[in-house]
Amino acid sequence: MKAMNPETLKERIPESEFNFQATLSSGPGGQNVNKLNTKVELRFNVRTSPYLTDDEKDTIFTRLKNRINAVGELIITSQSERTQLQNKNNAIRKFFNLLSKTLTEKPQRKPTTPTKKSVTKRLESKRKRSYIKKLRKENGASLNDE
């Protein structure tokens, strides 16, 4: 798998694949919250989608297993905006960003060794610290003896 960006996924997966459900939103917003169904829930069935390869489906199921229900639907919610349309667009944007992040493979880290300069710098700071502590012991012993 290569780097996957949200724009390529938008071209591959049409909006007709999404099921939207609007419910009452929670949180601030005054009477708007109590009267209107502004919270939007986007459901995308990963299992039956013809727009994803089997490898991509496996990756999504392993990495996003907490967000997928028993039917195989990936659920994204949005309730931060005041209108249903804004929340719908926000949920779609969240979906494509999440999918692109999930399907992008992180490059493997190459282990490195510390440079000679960093090793000497570390050892020198340890010597200085040790010397300071040694002085404290000597001064403390002479003060206690008196």
C-alpha cells in the first residue's frame, strides 16, 4: 500500500455508498438543539463495498475495529455545526481523512547509532554531574564534623 490521500478516495468512492441518519444533537446550541435533527451519522458498509480491494478491507477491519459494528458498517458522527448540511459535509470530510490515514502505511524506522560527538557530550555531562556531587559530599562531611 502506498500513501493514500483523501482526494483519491473521493474519486473512487461515490456518495451513494453512504447512508446518512439525522438525530437530535447534544451540547450547546439553545433551542436549535432541542427542535432540529442536526447531528449526522454517516454509515459506510466496508464489507459489501465494491470500491475497496480485499487488502484494503482487511486493513480497515483490523485498524478500525472499534468503529465498525457487527454488520460491517463504519460509523462516523458529526454534531459540531448548527445545520444538518454542514454536519453532513463534516462527516464526509472526517470519513475520507480517517480512511486515508488508515490505508496509508507508515515507513519503517531505520535504527541508528548515536554519533561520536553525542556520546562524548553525554559522558562529559555525566563527569561534571559526578564532580558536583562529589564536592557536595566532601563539603557536607566537613560541616557535620565541626
